[in-house]
Amino acid sequence: MPRLKIILAKSIDADEQALKDVLRANIKKFRHRRNWSQFTLAAKIDISTNFLADIEAGNTWVSSQTLVKLAKAFEIEAFELLKPEKEGINAEQSPEIDGSEGFIDRFSQDLAVVLQDTVKKAVDHVKNQYKMG
């Protein structure tokens, strides 16, 4: 009987890893479609860049709350993050950044997105605080 438990545990571990692999590939795919860096996505869903990097590396799992935040950021249903790619379709590749000029452009875009989100959250907070429409 203990041998059966070991076999089942290995099977569950493999299934869990496969699900992590699907999730991380889909996060990267949807992030790249929007041309968002990890920094931008992490800021949008209020998690650290390191945590997002761990998710995308398959080193950690997400809570249901984080899964929902990811789906909302991408404007998709949460199940789509756990849906495997169809056979023969490759996940999109990361856009290349050429030299320091490309890095500065990408950083500027990231900063603009984060600032817009921060200002929007602040305005929404003030509206709610003072019960403004």
C-alpha cells in the first residue's frame, strides 16, 4: 500500500507541475500581447515583481484571488489562464529590447502605465471617500 501512495503522489505532483506550466505560459502570452513587462503587470495587480517572476518561472502557485486579479488585468475569464495551448500553436515570444534606447523606451512605457493606474486608483478612492459620482 505505501508504494501505491508514492505512485499517486508522483502523479499528482506531475499534474500540478503541468498546470503550473500552463499558467506560467499563459501569463507570459497575455502579458506579451499587451507588451507589458513583469513590473507593469505586477503593479496592475498589486503584487511584487519578484512574486510574479516566481509564478512565471513555475516556482510558486497563485491564490484564487491572484488568479482573478490576473484575469481582470488581461480582461479575460480566469479559466483561460489555465487552458493549455492547442497543439501546433506556439506561445508568443517576448518582444526584443535593443540596447539602452529600447530599455529606456520600455521603462518609460511601464512608468506611464503605473502612473496612470496609480492616479486612477487615487481618484477612485477620493470619489468613494466623499461619495462623489
